[in-house]
Amino acid sequence: MIPLSHYLILSAILFSIGLYGVFTRRSAVGILLSLEIMLNAVNINFVAFAKFMAPHSLAGQIFVIFTIGVAAASTVVGLAIIVAIYRNYKTIFVDEIDVMKW
Amino acid sequence: MVNYAYLIPLFPLAAFVINVFWGRRLKSNSAPVAILAMLGSLAISCLILKEVIAGKTLEQSWEWFKVGRYSFEAGFLVDPLSAMMLCVVTLVGILVEIYSIGYMRGDGRYHLFFAYLSLFIFSMLGLILSNNLIQTYIFWELVGVCSYLLISFWFEKKSAADAGKKAFITNRIGDAGFFLGLSTLFYYLGTANFARISQRLAHHPEGLSQGVLTLAAVLIFCGAVGKSAQFPLHVWLPDAMEGPTPVSALIHAATMVAAGVYLVARSYAVFAAGHLSLEVVSYIGIITSFMAGSIALVQTDIKRILAYSTVSQLGYMMIALGTGGYSAGVFHLMTHAFFKALLFLCAGSVIHACGVQDIRQMGGLFGKMKVTATTCLIGCLAISGVPPLSGFWSKDEILLSVYNSGNRVLYVLTLTVAFMTAFYMFRLLFLTFFGKPREKLHIHKPAPTMDWPLIVLAIFSIFSGFVGSPFLGHAFSHFIYFHPEHVEPNHMVMISSIIVGLAGIALAWVFYILSPGIPAVLAKNFSPVYNLLLNKYWIDEIYDRCIIQPFLRLTKFAFSFDRYLIDGAVNLAGTSCVAVSRVKGWIDKYIVDGLVNLIALVVGALGEVFRRLQTGLIQNYILLIFTGVVVMVFLLRFI
């Protein structure tokens, strides 16, 4: 039986990878991909805790499905924004899109 | 028919409205409009007179508005006095309007002239029909306005504009008295209705002091003094000659000066009840009459002679009313209306024909203007009191009433005035129509529309007196009845009246036909008297010196008071206001604005610092958020 801490470590590693990706990728699409990795790390946490803390409840698993669905939807919105940005600025590198500053 | 009395003033009013609004388009048709309207009024007036003679009278009134316990009413009153006046006014009015067709031809404001005439007659008819003092006052003022409009009809001339103003202002002085009088009466009696006033005074005089009644009567008489040009407010009437001659005829005969006498006759009950009021009326009457008569002796302007003659004759009517000769005064009002209108229209024809107004320049016009001269002769005979013309009968009644009052001085003065009247009228007649032409004047014959009114008026001047003569049993004084009067003819009075009239005529004949040198010699020998009369007793000058100049000085003083004190105070307030606002402006600019700017500066500076945080790079933000979360977790965990 694999102990809970293994799952949590895996999840932490995945989350860190995702966070690193979000911080360092120039491409907006890359950032989105990294965000998905972070979300999956969270999902693993959910499932793991559900398994070990409340084995007879399915709440954790169902929540994960929710998360996946919402993540898909938010990704769609994000991609749509990226497409719109690309049409206007001819780039998807976030360091070149700096209209939000003063 | 009496029920339709209210239609009488409405016809001229309609004519006025039509001529004012559409007169420009009607052009010369504005005269027929006015005349047709007058014809309607005249017809109704005559029918009403017929019914009133048969014994019908009518008073109708409606409540107009109510203030507290006082109720104000509007209405009309048809009784012998008003019925007679209605006929006289409409008859003279229509004749004057017909005459004006010829006289005013070619005038730029032809239609307006007829509009004003209609309004004038409307006002007078309304005044006659009024059944209470307040309504009378309203129409009274309307008459004043119309006289102003018509006297200054040729307002391009300064003298005409001044005369209009003079007439209006002088009248206003009297009107103020009238208003006070009617207010007094209304306050003490609670009604302004003539019938109710008479009733109250006749049956319930208790609770009313003699003083109050005398005061009210004298104040009302002030109004009459103004309108009927009695001393000391007579000065406007001679100046009113600046207006077109038909207007003079109308003012002198029917619509204006008659109003004063009519008012006294209408409110006679008040005068009879007041203690000294009738004496005041008769003394003012005799002063006016004598003064105006003597002025007329030496005047040379044909219209001014007639004007002073009118003033004098109005004084006569006042004497009659003052000595209790109610019907005599009203009778003279009627006959005078006819022959004075006639004389004025004759004068108008003469002026129209030869273009001058000074009788010294005329002479020998008889052959050239037969109709005018003949009718003028009739008018002069009538006013001089030669039997059997109308003036004789009315003047005789006045003399009789003065004689019966027992005041011998008054009687002698009245006879003297009768003598002067005959003299100056025939002086005018002889100088104008007889003798040799003194100057070469280009005469153009008057139009037939100007002759016919003269003929009609001449007929009335001859025959209108018979209604009051003993032949018809003094029908007039029974008709216009106030209280029993002495009417039995006194032969002494009658004969003396004829004698002074004829003597006046004879003297005029001697002076101006037989030996024309006498007047000049007399004028030279009695130059102080002559100058006194020629300058109209210097009354205008006295008024100018004693009233107008001080008043002007007062207004100048008031002006400078206004200018320096009031304006100064206002300017001071303004200046101090400006100074205060300067200080306030400084505070606003440097302190309030400074604070606001300071806040803005601080905020700006802070923004300058903190905007560095906002890089626009999304990853920076995420990093910050992440750091923040980590920090918060730590804080939650360890604190």
C-alpha cells in the first residue's frame, strides 16, 4: 500500500513544475498548459485525501470531475482571449503584452 | 326697449374694435362703420327716451365681486336724466362723426380718429348708464384717457402733445378727489348705488354727520371741477383746442365736460344732504363763469373764445345746480350741448376754409360761407339767450333759480355773465363773418358732409328749448325731476335776461361794426385790465410759478437725493460687496485651491511611486500573488 505522503509529494512536485512553468514561459499557451499541470496536482491531492481520509465518500472524486470540467471551460475562455490578443498584437508572448501598466 | 339699454354703448365699442384692428384695411370706410354704430345707438336711445317719457324706468344690476361684507355691482340705470343724456350724446356724437368725414379727410390716422371718437362716445355712454359711483368712476377715467388721445391726436406738434398731457394731469387731480369722495361715501353708506344712496339719505339720514356728507359731496365735486373745467382746474380746456375741431365740439358739447355736470346731477342727493356743498358748487360756478366770460372778451383765437365760453357756460350750469335749480342746470346742459357743438363745428368749418384761427385775420366771410355763417348766427343767438331760441329758455330758468335763491350778488353776477356771453359771441360773429375781409385769405368751400350737421344742430339749437318753455308747461323740468322747484315764470327775470342779452349784442355791434376803433382805445386806456384778461388772469403763470416750478424743483431734489443718497448707498453696498468678494476670492484661490492642489500633489507623488509596481507583465503579478499567498500561509500558521 502506497502511503499518503507519496501522493502528496508527487502532487507537490507537479504543482512546483506547473508554477515554474507559469513563471518562466513567455508563451501564453505555455502558461495555460502549466496552469493545467497545477490543476492536476490539486486533483491528485483531492483524490488522495478522499481515498485516505473518507474512503466511503465519493465527494473528493466528484469534486475532481468538477474541477476538470471548470478547468476545461476556463481554458477555453483563456484560449479565446489569447486568440483575440493575437489578432490585435500579432504576438502571444506575455512580456510583449504590457498595456496593462500605467 | 329699455331692457336693451346696454346695447347703446356696445355699438360704439364694436366700432372702436373694428376700426382699431381693421381700420388700416378699411381706409375711408372706417367713418361709415363708426357712423353706422352711432346710428344704432341713436335709434335705441330715441326709442328708450320715448318709453321713459311714457313713464318707464329701469335699473338692472349684477353683483360684480364681493369683498368682505361689501358687494360691488355692475349695472345700468335708465331714468329720465340718463335717457335725455343718451339722446344728446348720441345725436351730437353722430353729427360730429359725419362732420369729421370732411374735416379729417386725408389725415394719416383717419381710421384711428374714428376709433378714438367711438371709444370716447362709448365711455361717455357707459358713464351715463352707470347705476353706481364705482362704475361711473371707471368710465370717468376712460373718458379722461380718450380726451388725452384725441387732444394730442396731432402729437407731432409739441403744443398738442403738451395740451393732452395738461388735460390728463389736470383731470387726474380732480379724479383723485372724486375717488376719495366716492370712497368716503362707500365707507359710510356701504353702497355706491345712486338709487340706494338717495333712498338712504332721504329716509335714514341718522348716523351720518353733516360734515361727512359735505366732505363727500365736495370731494365728488372735485372730480366734476376737473372734468367740467371749473375754476381752479379749468386751465386744461382752452389748451385742449390743440386737438382737431370736431374733437373740441365733442368734448365741449357731449362727451367730456358734460360728464362733470352730469355727475353732480346724478349724485345730487349727496349734495342736497351735505350742509355747505351746494354753496360750494354755486360759488365755484360763479367764479368760473365770471372769470372765463371775462377772459373770452379779449381772446382772438376763434376756438379759444369758444373754449372760454364753454367754461363760462359750465359755470352757469354749476350755479344752477348749486342754487337748487336741478332741472335748470340739466336743461342748460342739453341746450348748451346743441348750440356749443354747432358753434364749434362752425368754427371748424371756418378754420378748415381759411386755414387761420385768429379772428382778426378773418372778416367778411358771410358771402363765401352762407350755411356756416347762418348756422353760426343761430348758435350765437341761442347762446346769447335771445328768445325764442333754446339758450333763452334754459338761461332763463337758471337766472330764475338764482333769483329765487335770494342771493342778489349772485344774481347780478350771473346777469353780468349773460351780458358778457352775448358780447363776446357777437364779437366773434361780427369779426369773422361781417365787415370787410382784413386779410386776403384763400377760401375753399366746406364739403356738404360738413354743412349738414350744422343745419341739424341749428334746428336743435332753435327748437330744443321749447321742451322747457311755459308753452309746453315746463315739460322738461317735470320730466327731469329731483324735488319740487319754483317754476312759475318771473317776468322781471325774463325781461332782464332779454335786456342784457340784447345789450351785449348791441354793444358788440357798436364796437365791431359801427366804429371799430373803440376796442383799441379801450384796450389802451384800461391796459391793466386788458392785459389781465388777455393773459387769462395769469392763472397759467401762477400755476407755473406756484405749483409746477416748485414741483419740478422737488423732483429735481428728489432726483439728486436718489442719485447721490440712494444710488450712493447702493453703490457703497456694491463696492463693499466687491471688496469682500476680493478677499474671499484670495482665500479661495490660495487656501482652498491650495489644499485641493496639495492633496492632488500628494496623490500624484504616491502614484508616481506606486505605479512602478504595475509592470504590465502578467507573470510578475502571479509571482506577487504567489508570494502573498505563501506569506499569508506563514502568517496564519505562526501568528
